[in-house]
Amino acid sequence: MRILLIEDEAALARPLKEHLEADQNIVEWFDTLDEADAALRTLDYDVVLLDLKLPDGDGLIFLSSLRARMLRTPIIILTARDKVSDRIDGLNRGADDYVIKPFDLDEVKARVHTVCRRSANQIAQTVQLRDLVINLSDHSVIRAGQPVRLTAKEWGVFETLLRRKSQIVPKESLEASIYAYGEEIESNALEAHISRLRTKLGKDLIVTHRGMGYALTK
């Protein structure tokens, strides 16, 4: 998954980012609303983790503006505001969940998975494709009864193709699935990941459409 973390307290953000990345997610962390908004206008995210007190504005107002422009991405509020009225206000403005600081890292991870499962755009958590059994919750793949180990970036490419199965996915979209916002993209890196996925999952599973992108075959 690609996760956007908006939090200005480095002591909280850094360990949370590392914890979520250890679960094979791409986590992009910004400490201002302006930077986060620019990223949201450029890339698609699976979930947003939003602090409410940011240096350049109020997270609740930002949340309202995102919903006003019809952004459907699940949003989880992370805040020290623990009054019931605060929680009701956040949920009424469009938050999908509300986590009070200090929080347990595993709890946040579990809530991320929960809101993503509820998202209307999520496909089934277990997918059968040829001789592959893919579990989207724990990022596991079993081929012909044997577990297959994928790196985080290999999983990012594979998951993006899987969620658009039978569609041609442009190279730029696949690169966006494995590189953080603003990160320099290595030459031919995507091709290398595709090659390794073919070796691990089936040489004819991913089809190259020259000048257009890649697609999973049925």
C-alpha cells in the first residue's frame, strides 16, 4: 500500500513510518499540509494518516476540504484531542477512523488494514490467479502450494497490476507504486522488478505492451 503520513512530531512520525514500511508499505511523510496536499494532487494513496495540529493549518479544515473535492481515500485521524465531541466532529467531517495519541504502532497498522478493507475500491483480500494464491492483507503469495518471497518493491508492482487485472498499467503508474513522492527513479529499475516477478510467479504472467505498459494475464 501507499500511505501518506501527515505529522509534524518527528518522534511520533519516524517510528510509525518505519513500522508501516516493515509491513511492505510505501510511506510518505510530510510535516505540513501544503506539502501533503501537493502529494495528494499528484499521486493516489491507499490511506492517509492525518494529525490535526499542523504548523500551517488545522487538520480538520484540511479534511473537510479533501472531502469537498470528492477525495475518497480513507483517512485516519491521529491526534491528542480525546474528547468525545472531537471524535464526533472528525468522523462527521469525513474521517474513517480516529486514533488518540499516544498510540500503539500495531494498533495503527491494524486500523490501516481495517479501513482499507472497508474501502469500496478494495478487491477481495484473498485472490486466486492461475496457480497463485495471493493474500492482500499480509502481502503473501503461494505458488503451487509453496510460499514465494517478494521484496517490498516487487510486491508494490505486483499489487498494482493485480488491482487492475487485465488492464494495461502505464509504466509511470507502476513506478509511482514503488517510489516515494519526489524520489529519483532509477533507470530500468521497473524492468528489473518485472523480470524478477516473472521468474518467481510465472514467465508469461506479466505481458509487456510496448509503448503502453504492462498487464497481468488471466
